[in-house]
Amino acid sequence: MTRSEMDLQAWAAGYNAGAQGKAPVEGAYDSYSFHCGYDEGAADRAQAVDREKAVLSFIEETFEPDLIKVEDFELFTHGKQVMDREGKFMLVFFDLLADDVQQLFPDEVLH
């Protein structure tokens, strides 16, 4: 892993920890606090919980639970990797700029 890849990974870990109302990961940059003025107040934590619930609600409303596997995907805010039985997957996350749940199909982006 190159230095710039390590920096990006550390930045993403720090940003997402702050966005999710968690303490920053050891060795991660506290970029969320720097860029967003995050103060770990009760309102911020409640907002993080609401965002997580929005992502989970989207998944529950969109998919049959028996047909998918859901795992955390921490490179995105409240990110979840949703995988079907064929091994195809999509990412569902909360977009802070759009203030909404978004989805991304990595297979389509890579081709």
C-alpha cells in the first residue's frame, strides 16, 4: 500500500467515525471534526443514529432479508455492503452532501 493510499484510508476512517458519532479510530485523522466542526454532542449522536436507521430502513424496504447478506462497509458513512446469493453486491450509504440514502453498484462503476 502506498503512502497516499494509507493517508486516504486513515482520512476515511477518521471522517466516518466522526460522521457516525463514534470516537476516531486509533491512527485515523480526525478529519470529520476538522471539516464539519463535529462536537460529539447529543444532537450529533442522535443525527448519526437517524442516518443509520435510514440506511437500514432502505435495505429492509428494498430487499427480502432471506435473500441477502448485509455487512458494514465503513469507507462510506453508515455504509453497508448488500450481497445477493450470486455474490453480486451493492453499497448502500448515507450521503452527507445530499442528506439522503444513496446506492452504488461497484461492478457497474468498474466496467
